[in-house]
Amino acid sequence: MTISTDNIAAEFLELASEQRLNIIQNLDKKNYTISGMAKELGATAPEVHRNFSRLTNSALIAKNVDGTYTLTLFGQTVCRQIPWMVFLLSNKKHFAEHNYDGMPEKFVHRIGELSNSKIISGYVRVLETWNNIYKNAEKYIYNILVDVSYNSDLVENLIRKLESNVKIQSIFSEYAIVSEDRLKILKEKNFKKFIMDDMLKRRMKKDVKIIVVMNELEATVSFPSNKNEVDLSQMFYSKDASFHEWCLDYFDYSWKTSKSFQESKLTL
């Protein structure tokens, strides 16, 4: 079934009101009478009555037999889309300079799940946040990486985690840049043992643009710039359950669509 742009515009018009948006968001929490909603919003009863009527005519809300109003299924579904718009509007500048290159549509449709997050800016702060995620991990560490640092602090931290039975799974870009002494460090620290014990797993993807670093409680994601270059200077971070689930699902998708790890493809 095709809906005309006129009909779509009319539906958007019903939402183009701060009070009507506040009404449906409040009704998403519990049912209200007109007077109860007026008190909640600090508005007059006639004003709220007028907006209740508009929302009822648009099938977004319905009146119950006890005189209260509730969201219809349509209204509930519309309300679930608000975080998506809030997230994009709150980060308008960021998304004007970045894109979703290579990300399946199903994750774009769920982008509102990232709304309860904050932006970490600056390469140093990004690395510090990643290191803290590694330090805080008690069950697992999942990475999707492009440039791979092998400084002593990071390596020692990862070793301690592996020895504490924290599993690490990493997806590397085939064009990942690593330090020249990487193999020496891996040999000295006996990383091969953890690989053999299945505590350290590695995969590869041809072209990684979206970066994810996470443990069992917190997660980060960074999107590529409009030049389709990996941006390690900005990322979204959160401990929110929905944000974490989005990142975990994206990592699982990337893991399933990645290939076996090949040392020879890494770039020094």
C-alpha cells in the first residue's frame, strides 16, 4: 500500500507541537485524564483538550471507559521513534560530518538505541576511554579495530585480563596498521598460548570503517567521516543497555561476516 506525501505531511503536522509531543511521551508512561495532563504540563485544560482531540482524530491516542486516555498501538510505535530523532537532532553537527558507510540498513533503523550516550572527543581521550574499558572488563572484550597500538601498558593490561579468564575477540581491518615490534611483543608475552586456549580470537574484514570497543557493561562506537575515512577523534560512549545491545549486535554481525585472521595482511 502506498501512502501519498500529503497524508504523511498531515501526520507529521500532528506531531509538530511541543505540547502534543509531551502528551504522547507522558501517555507512554501512564494513562491521564485531560485535567491530570494539564496539571502535569502546567497548561490550561482547554488547551490540552484541544490537543487531545487532535491526537484522538489522528488515532495516536484513545479514550478509555474510565475517562483517561492511552496511547494506541500506532501512538506507541510513533513514540518509539522519538529517540531516533532526538539522537540525530542532538548530534546534527556530528552526523553532518560523518556517515554510515558499509553499515546494514537494519542497524540504521535502530540508530535511536544509541540516544542515551555522550560524545568523547579528542584522540587522547578516545584512547583513554578504550584503555578504561579494557581495565574494567571482567567477562569479555570485543574490538573492531583499524590501527592497533601495542604499547607496554596496553599489552600488560590485556595479558592481565587474559590471565583472569577475560575473553578477547578482535576484528581487524585487512589494512590495519601495527607497530614494527608487534610480533616480538606477542612472542615475548606468549600470546600464542591464549590463542591456543581459545581465550584470544581474531578475525579480519576487508574494509573496516565503523569502530567498536566494548566490554560486558560499556561500549563505544565511532562512524567514518564523509571522506569515508576512519575517525578516531570522536566516538559515542555509554553504559546504557540499549546502546550496549546495539554495539553487541553490530559486533556479532561483523564477526559472522568476517574472515579468518591472516598475519601477512597487516601493515607495518
